Amino acid sequence: MTFRTPIIAGNWKMNNTASEGVALVNAIKPLVERAVCEVVVCVPAIDIPAVAVALEGSNIRLGAQNVHFAAKGAYTGEISAAMLKEYGVRYVIIGHSERRQYFGETDETVNKRTKAALEAGISPIVCVGETLEQRETGKTQEVLDRQIAVGLQGIPDLAKIVIAYEPIWAIGTGRTATCEQAENTIHYIRKKCAELFGEEQAEAVRIQYGGSMNADNYRLLMSMPDIDGGLIGGASLKAADFSAIVNYDKGGMGGMKLSKDLL
Ligand code: 13P
């Protein structure tokens, strides 16, 4: 079985000014310096320059929350992958349900953004997940099938992306998926990836769970075999809670694999 290095990413959403962001990462840094997973903070775009400086020399990687698909041009208000890259951004969240719901993101634009990020050498964290109504009417698999088939269409190497399974009904609600629900659905996503991209790719892709994951409930979720990490919203805004999740040693690997594969 392939070992997949766990990845815990904070999604700050629209929280923290640049100075507040610097203070938060300065508080997190000493608490996670022995982490055996990959640690990422996905910060508001305007915080990136200051947080990039604050993260220098640390084991925390910088992430963004969106990227435009064009290389440059007349797209007022947008930010290109090259602009992110210049500040050392390593990850970018793409297709978060809030962007799908409020900003017209579709599986087609998710696909274009994913390709643009990969071309610039930034790893996309591609978000998928169903609404409560879709789950209750038995449409979860159908929704995920489309999000994966269209969103990841033509992606050559799934090892270079991360998928975040975020059931919309669990985001910011305090209503976490049970570990069985999360594991079963993430297992299904991996199966779908195998069908579309082959077994080897499906074994390599890291899949996070997101949705009200916090310092009280992360252990069970993280212990599930198909869950390779978390995309953390609210709990990533508190240094103590975020670092508690980060410091979980899945499988007791003690970082050997991390240093070999990623450093
Ligand atoms: P919460 O952890 O606040 O539920 O947010 C999850 C999320 O949307 C992360 O991207």
C-alpha cells in the first residue's frame, strides 16, 4: 500500500488582516515545528506578502484560496498563478463550496484553475462535496462523480493535487460527518479516481476531509485509512486548536516519510 504523507491545511477564509495573520502564524510556528505531516495555511490574498515573510525558515507552507485560470489580462480583481508563485505560494484551494455558491464557480472553471495552478508549479487543493439535500435524496455519488470527472478532466498526475471532501452540510455548522460517513465517501472518491485515472493514481492522491473538524473530533477522522488530512476552517484560526490537529501522528510514521518525500 502506498504511503501518503498526511496534509493538514488551514483555510482562513475571509479572516485576519495581514498583521493579524502574521501574529497567528507566529503563534502557530513553535507549536508545529515537530509536525510529521505537511502543514499549510491558506490565507487571504492580500495577507500573502506579509505571511510569506513570517513563514520564512518554518515548516509551514503558504497557500492561497483561489487563482484565476488566465495567465494575465483584462480580469479586474483577479490574481494569476504567477503572482502567487512569486511569493512562494505552494498550495491553492480551488472550487471551495463557498466559491461555488456565492461566486459562480463551476466544475469547468475548477478544471481550468486546477490546470493553471499545476502549470505554475502550485499544488491545487480541489474541493468537492454535496449539499444536505443531495445527501438526503441519495445523490451524493452522482454529484461527486461529476465534480471529479469534470473538475479533474485531463489532469496528468493526481499525486500533484489534493482533493478535499467537504460535505457542505458540515461546513461551519458544528455538524461533522461521522468518521464512517467521511471514510465511506472518501473511499468512494478514491474508487472513482481509480475508475477514471487508474489504480496507481488513485492510491497516490491525497484526500482530505473538511467540515467542522476541530481539536475534539480530529483523532477519529484522521485514523480512517482513506483520510489523508484535513482542510480546517474555524479551528485553523486558533493556534492551539490548529496545532493540536497538526501534531497528530497518523500511523506513527514519525516524519521519516515526510523528510524523504517532501523536504
Ligand atoms: P469549518 O472547519 O469552519 O467547518 O470549515 C471547513 C471548510 O470549509 C474548510 O475549507
